[in-house]
Amino acid sequence: MAGMSTMNISLPHDMKDFVDRQVTERGYGTSSEFLRDLIRREQDRQQMRQLLFDGAASPRAGEVDAAYFDALRAKARGTARSTRKTRS
């Protein structure tokens, strides 16, 4: 595969056994696939964490009250309807 490099990782027996079980039980083709999935999930977790920190540090944009959530639900229902219409 283009853009790939090799990394060798040494694991204690109990961790290697765990990885091998996960590969078998969860349907991964190889231990490398399992580890890539773990790394992707960690990258996603860190990105979400950063977005949460950024949001917490951003200025307040308005009130989050019942009216806000009602509008959000209405918008979501409208999106769901328009998605169903385009799939038909």
C-alpha cells in the first residue's frame, strides 16, 4: 500500500493474547487492522475532546432553553423529511 510504513511493536504475552482474541472475535483480518482501528478511534476521541474545549472557550452565542431545543428538533425533522424525499 502506498504511504504505509512498518512499525514493530513488542507486547507482553497477555497483551498479545488480548489482541489476537480481538482480531478473531471482532472479525479483523490482522492484528495490524485492529491496531489501526484503535489508533483511528483515539484520533477521533482527541479531535472530539479538542472541539469540546474549543466550544467551551468560545463566546456565548445565545440562550439554550426550551425554545432553542424546539427549533433544533424542528430543523432535524425537516432534514429527516428532505432526506427521505431525495431517497425515494
